[in-house]
Amino acid sequence: MAATLLLAVALGAVGALQPAHRSARPARRTQLNAEDPDKPMTLYDLPAEGEPWLNRYSSMLTRNKKQGASQAMLYATGLTQEDMSKPFVGVGSIWYDGNPCNMHLLELGTLIRKSCQDAGMVGYRFNAVGVSDGISMGTTGMRYSLQSRDLIADSVETVMGAQWYDGLIAIPGCDKNMPGVVMGMARLNRPAIMVYGGTIRAGKQPSTGESLDIVSAFQSYGAYVYDKIEEEERAEITRHSCPGQGACGGMYTANTMATAIEALGMSLPYSSSSPADSQEKRDECARAGEAIKKLLELDLKPRDIMTKGAFENAIRMVMVTGGSTNAVLHLIAMSRACQDPAVRIGLDDFQRISDETPFLADLKPSGKYVMEDVQNIGGTPGVIKFMIDNGMFDGSQMTVTGKTWAENVKDHPGLTPGQEIIKPLSDPVKATGHLQIMYGNVAPGGGVAKITGKEGETFTGVAKVYDSEPAMLDGILKREIKCGQVVIIRYEGPKGGPGLPEMLTPTSAIMGAGLGDCVALLTDGRFSGGSHGFCIGHITPEAQIGGPIALIEDGDPIQIDARNDKRTINVMLTDEQWAERRAKWRPPPLRANQGTLYKYMSVVKTASEGCVTDEQVPDTSPIWAQEDEGGAASGAVPGSLETGPMTIAELKEELTRRGVKFYARDRKHVLRAKLDACLSDESCA
């Protein structure tokens, strides 16, 4: 009892020691309301109903007091209190020093940032990775090229999403940069504009005065190997092919994608045709800030612009100008990034439009002129006006100007009278499109041919097979390639390459050697926009997963018919020969089992699906070993240990029994490759 009294006294004494004002404190708030006048939780008001909301995303960071730490870091970047209520624009360039296509993009980004500031907004520069196709071509570095497209899309999505930027102005330069940034734009669906870094000027050979470009340098190797030129001339060509900043000058992949994206409506008029070092390009950068502000005011987003009709306009532009086969791959991927089945395009759309659209442009690689010449006759808008006037382009499609294409070119004078770059409809380079979607027993899932008409539309020859691009280049050096051959370069697909590497070095070597009119080339890889000759790429299914191209042998007779009503690639084998070869075939070991290329090959879809990497992961086991919905393996291959279908569990059990190390993350094609490698090694348990 005494203890209880002592405790009560003690507690009373403690209470007596508390500050007198404590009892005057208001009761604890159970809910904080931003409208409470005595304690507002926001720094500024939202726009009134009906007024444009320009900072609908960045206000998440700049308006709420709970984001005080975010605001502190923004102040550290140089912002003022007044800046906090302005819209934030990400200025994303693919800048790096080591490539003429990209080396000037930081400077252009600085001009664009200033244009955003002048328009009353905050501009923040950021960067994404890039790969030089021209530099990496012909080496294993090219395996990283197509992958970089999806890394760029991921980077754009990541920075814009994490930093809460309201709009995006992207500045790409080299081939994969353009589709990469547009795929990121489509995923985000926030107001966005692409400012193309611009085309390079033409080079000039001092000793002859002839015009040069990057393909001149590639072709000089084959010419040198086959004794068409001497070393002195070869060296002179390589030193003078690329005179400065800008993307490769002909209608190669960079300019193809830039013109297609302008036609799509995602860049300002003239963006694709103004040279990298021109005043027009600098003026475009100066206008970009006001242009993105208008899009923010209109809340006009990429998916509002990138409709099915807009993609069809882009395809028609590719056909008229003789653009790269890579346009098929990239436009399919860009359309899938819009996440709308009604917008998605496929191989059949390209063929349909090719059948009804003439090839009119006399541009390199198959023609005479380069992109800067197009600027001098009215630019890409002049070509679009010509197409609208002749019923080849839907002028009602919206663009990033906030106007339709018909409105954009209403006052354009049209192509310069007397120009010779865009031929009249009465005298086309080819009456229909140069891109043909091929099928047949070599490419049941599709392939893409670039047939300008100059190389003919049919070819019959015998197979000369190489299991890699380096092996084919070694064959060129040994002069193994002869007229009448169908050169096959395989195991260069999305998974086998990996990365679907480009084959400009092989095609240029063939052209330089004087074999362009008597040799055809097939690959499950792809071709550069600079490739020309009888070339068919993107062959699907690829060799790495057991596509028919994996079963072709030297000397097999092959018939190629690229006429519009045929479009087939067939190897003349009997059913028995196919079955015998399929039973013997085993996939070679994968060329990567860790790192970024391993991740890429684990998620990439086929070339016919745009090689996208952000959709459901496909089954990557050999096509004849894939299981159907009922769990049974498709195909007629016997289920032996060496060649038959096995489940993932069976593969892991067999590898464990044989003492072969594998990872829990390994997919079926990796496990199968490890087992095949073990089976081919006599020392394997």
C-alpha cells in the first residue's frame, strides 16, 4: 500500500514538472487537408477548370510540401522558387563523341534547352547510350546495335517516368536512335517531339572529284581484294568519305527512319532533310521549345498522332524514297509500343502498301543523290506535298505542329521544277515498292527483300553457306564466292547473332568485287540501309532455333522469285531430305551466356515481330521442340536424347546427372545448348 502511494506521489510530481503551456496545444490532427487555411500542404494552385495544365506531371514533385526533399534537390540544380510551377521538359540526346552521327548532339541539346527556357519552361538535358553501326559493322560489336534501340527506349521511359518530366524533346543521330526514342515516347504517351540530328554532307575524292559517302568506304574493301583498285586509292576513299558531323548521307537507315518519323508526324517539318551543320538545323532547335509548349497546352500526345493511318503514311514514304529494310523492323516495333491492336502494323501491311506505291527517289545506295540534295529541292515537306497531291499520302493525319500534314504544306511551293531526284509517276525507278515480304520453305515466318529492279526480280543459284558473318568475310578474302551462288549467312538472328547484326560489310564486299549482279545473299540477320544488290534478310524462323535456313547445305539449289505475285525463297529438297537433316541438326552453343546480350536473347521476339523486348517472353527452344497448348511437342522429330524435345525439368535433370553446371534463371534454349555441348564432348559424364 505504501509503495502504491509513493508511486502515485512520484507520478504526480512528474506531472507537476511538465511545462505549463503543454495543456494549451491543439489536439493532434488525424487528417491533413490541403485546403486547411492554417496549414496548406501545397505550394501553388492548380489551373482553373478549362485552362491548360502544363505541369501535370512535374507538379507531383514541385507542388506538394511532402516532396520537400525533391524540391531541395531541384533547387540545387539552379532552379528558383518561380521555376517550381513551370513545366519541366526532358531534353534527351543520344550524344557521345565517338561517332559523326552523334558527336554534335550535346550542342543541339543545349540550344533546345535554351529554347525551352525562353518559352517559360524548365529544360533538363539527359543522355542515353548509343552504338555506331558504321564503326561496329563487320565486328562482334554489331551484336550490340539493335539491342541499343531497346536500351534507348528503356532509358527514355526510365528518366522521364522517374523524374516526372511533362514533355520530351529527343535528339537522336544514328540508326537505332530514332526508333528507340519514338518507342520510349509511345510507351510514356506524354507530349513529345523528335529533333533529328541531321544528315552528313557528301564527301569528295580528291583525285577524281567523285562524290563519296560511307558506303564508298565499305565497298573499297571488296574492290581492293578483287584487284579493282590499288591501296593508295582505297586509303584515299576511306579518308574522305565522311567529311564531318551528321548521319550517313544516302537513304540509309538513319535518313530512312528520320523521313519516316517526320511522315509519321513526330518531328517538325524539314527535320529529316536539314543537314547536321546547317543553319536550318539550328533554327529547328530554336523553335523546339515553343513547339513542345504548344503540345503541352493542347495535351497532344504521341498516341494521338501515331495512328494506323500515320504509320501507313510512314510506310509509303519509305517506299517512295527507296528506304532501308530496317524500316520494316523498326516501324513494327514502334507501332507495338503504342499498345493498341488497332494501331499495330505487320508484314502484310508493308506488302499491301508496296504493291500500290511506286519507288521514285534516285537516292543512294542504289541511286545517285544524298539527303542534303533533297533539302535543296523542297525538303521532306516538298516530297510529302507531292505525295498528297498524287493521292499517296493521307494529309488529314495530325503532327507535332498541332496541325495536320495538309495544313503544314498548304503554302509549300512544292518540289523545285526541273529537279531530278524524285522522278515523275510516269517514269518511276520501279512501278511498285522496292521492299518485298518473302516467304517459301526457307522463310515460312517471313523475310524482307530490297528489290530496286536494277538487280532483277528472280534468281536461281546454288547455296554457299557460312555459319557467321566473319566466316563469309574470310570467304571473300579467299575468293570463294563466285557468280551463280546464293550466299547464306546464318546464326546471325535475334538470338543467334545475337542482336540481328547488319550485313553491310558482306554486301559492300560483294558489290565492290563486281559480283553484285550475279550473286544473291540470304541471312537471318539484317542488312544496313546502305546495302544494295539481291539481298534478303530477317529470315524467320532463324537458324538458332532450328529454322529451315539452318538445314541448308553447300550446293543446294535455291530459287528466289521476288515478283509481286510470287515472293518466295525455296530450296529444292525432298521431304525425306528435310526430315533427315532435321533429325541430325543440333543448335550450336549460344554466343553469350551472361550480361546484356544474354538478357537480350532471352526476351527478344522474332524479326517479323519487330524484335521487341517488352512483351511476353516467347518459347526459345528449337521450333520443332516447342510444346503446344496440350503439352505435346510439335514437329515430327523423334524424341531421342540428342535431338528430341525435352521439358525444362527433363533438361535440368539430365544436366544434373551429367554434372553440368547451370543457373536457375536459364531458359530452355540455354539448357538445351549446354546439353548439346556436353553430348558433343566425349569427356562429358
